[in-house]
Amino acid sequence: MSSISVAAVLLGVATVVMVVVALRLARSRRKQTRRAQELASAAQAADARALAAEARTRAAEARVQAVETRGREFHEELDHLVSRRLPALALNLISSHHPVPGPLHQAASRDQAGAGAGTEGAADPFAPVLDLFRETVLKERRRVDAAARAALRGASQDMQALSYRLQTEIDALQHEFSAPRSLTRRLLAADHLNEQNLRLIQKAAIVCGAWPGHVRKDTYVAEIVTGASSRLRGFDRVRISSRMHASNIAIVGRAAEPVAVAVAELMANALEHSRDDLVVDVSLLQTENGSVCVTVDDAGKGMTAEAVRHGTRMVSGDEQQNIMLTELGDPPSQGFAAIGRLVADYGFHVSIDNPSPYGGVRAVLSIPPNLLTTIDEEAEPLSAMAPLPAVPPQVPKRPEPAAPAAPAAPAPVPTAAAAAPELPQRRRRQPARAVESEATAPAARDLDPERVRDTWSQFEEGLASGRAHTDPEETL
């Protein structure tokens, strides 16, 4: 074998060996590449797992922090509820002037109420607690108020009965004409003080659910109003005028005393809220629908809008079951509450939401026709102290044309106008009673308490002078 052949074989063998080595080297590189890729993927997966674990850790820490925050806010909200909101709600149930604060943490409230709830999510989470507290407090207040009313009603009725007995005894003593004049005057003063005391007791009893405590027969409207003014301190400041069509209109017995109580309270309110030198005007008016209105005008400072709303609610009679003694103030103002109770029980109407022409308050008590009746004035004449009805206006009469004097000269030729007959004159027809009242109606009296007192004093003086020589008590 030649050297060339050997070299060729060796070259071929070397080539084969190099190819094999290259193939193995390429395979080894591919394995290393795959291994590196696998290692890189594993590293990335490990990094991702580490990031996920870290995220889970952060989320857990956030949840723990949120729970701690919610717990802290819940405790703060609970403390705010107990220390601020519930006491404020208790005061708000007494007077709406006291506001009830809302939750401290609105965001916490929304989270606790639930996300995605819309407007309901912002609801107060403690609203059921507040509602239950409100209901419980109202029930307890009504229970206590009912107990207080029962106790005050029993005491008022007993005192009212004793006051009526005292009034009877004083009235009997006043008719003892043998008493000295000074004693009679003091008895009159004691009688008036007892009337004032009786009005206060009667008002408290009515507010507590009792009936007025006095039964009347059918009574003239004018006498009811005049008698109501006599129950008041400062009655001499009340000026009563009547514009009724007839003086025999009366109030039925079952409603006479309630109307008297309501009118007295309206007059007392007018006297109390005006100066001592100002007059309170009271007028009686009969309307076209048959009702009778008693209007009380004072010249005080008037009432604020809030006071008008509160007073209108009181006298309306619509919510008497919901009005409690604690709503009447301290000391309690029971006048409007008593009027509202009577309005609800007897069916007349009272309004206080109109201003007086003198700048004060105008109170109007309207008596419907079903509470009115008539009395025979001849069988039972009207009291001398009651105001007379206003004299009806006289109808102006046309003067009769004067008869022309007889002409001395011949009469002129008559014209067509002169020859025409005289047109008939239209006369307004008047009822016979109205004509008779125009002819016989006395002049309207000016009810002056001073004049009445002087008249009574003169009567007492004349009586005392007539028995001076026989009455041994006159020397007391």
C-alpha cells in the first residue's frame, strides 16, 4: 500500500473522528442550552413564586391592617353612638332644636354596609339601634307621662271640687246684706281670686284628660264671653263688642263651659303677651253660614313663625294623643294644650295664625251651628253685664219733594217732560223686627268695669246708710 493511500485513509479516519466529535459537541451544547433554558425558566418561576408570595404577604398584611382599622373605627363609632348620638336623640325627641349627629366614619359605614349597594351602602349601620332606642324612649316617656297625667288629673279634680265649694260659700256670703261694706269688698276680691285659681286648676285637669268639671244649661254667647273675661286677672283691660244679628243666640249646655274655658285661655294669652296699659279687643260676630266667631285681638309683640307652628299644632286638636307634658315647657304652658283637647272633644275650631291689626296676634274661635241654639229672651232675659248687640244700620230715606207753591201768574204751557207722570220711587223693604229695633233699640252700652264698681259701691253705701241706726255690725 502506498503512502498516499495510507494518508488518505488516515485523513478519512480523522475526518470521521472530527465529525463525530463535532456531533457530540453540538449535542452537548444543545443539552447545555436546554439546561440553561430550563434553569432560567426555573429561576423565573421561582422569582414569580417569590413575587406572588410577597404579594400574598402584603395582601395579608393589608387585610390585617384593614381589620385593625375597622375594629378601631367600630370602637370609635360605638363610643360616639353611646356618648353623643343616643343622648342627642333623646333630646331631639323632646325638642327638634337638638340635632342628632351622624356617623363618624362615612367610609367605614359604606364598607360595613357593603360595597356596590348604591345609595343604600351609605346608610347608617347603627340605624336599627337608633330606631329601637327611639321606640323604647317614646314608650317609656308615654308610660311616665300617662302616670303623671293620672296623678295630676286626680289632684286637679279634687282641688277643683274644693274650689267650687269655696265659690259657693263666698257667693252665699256675698248675698248676706248685713255684712259690712269693707267685708263685702274683700269677699268680692276673694271670689275673683278663687275664680283665677279655679281656671288654673281646670286648665291642668283638661290637659290631663279630665272633663271641664262644670255643667251649664244653654247659655247666651254674650254671657259666655263676659263670664270668661271675669276669670282673668286684668279683666278690666278686655273690651267686648258684639256684632251679632240677634242677642238670643246661645251655646248648648254640653259645650258652654268648654267654649268658656277656651275663650278665657285666648284672652289670658292676649293679656299676658301685651303691656298692662294696652286693651284687648274681643268681638262677637255671626257669619252667614250660621256660625259664631269670637275674635281676640291684642297689641303685643306677636309670635314667631316657630311659635305659630307650635301653637297651631297645639290648638288644632289633631295630635292630642301624641302631645306630652314634657313638650309644654318648663314651667308648662298649658293654655293651647287645653284648647286643643277641648277642640278635639267638642268640635269647635280655633286659629291663631293670623296677625292682629294692632301688630299682635289675632285668635279666632269659631262655634259651628250644631253647638248653637236660641233662648227665649222674655222667659230668660240676658244678663245686664252682657254686651248688647250692635244697632243695625239705618236705611237712608229719600227726602220727600216739597210741594210747589201756587203760582201767582198763569202757569206756563206744560212741556212733554212736565206732562209725563212721576216715576215710582223704589223703597227698600225692611223686616218688621228690624224696624221695631230701630225705633226701640237702646243706645249701646259702654261696659266700663270702673262704672260698674262705682254703681255697686253706691248701692252698698245707700244700703249701709239705711241700716246705720239698726245694724250693730257696721261698727266692726
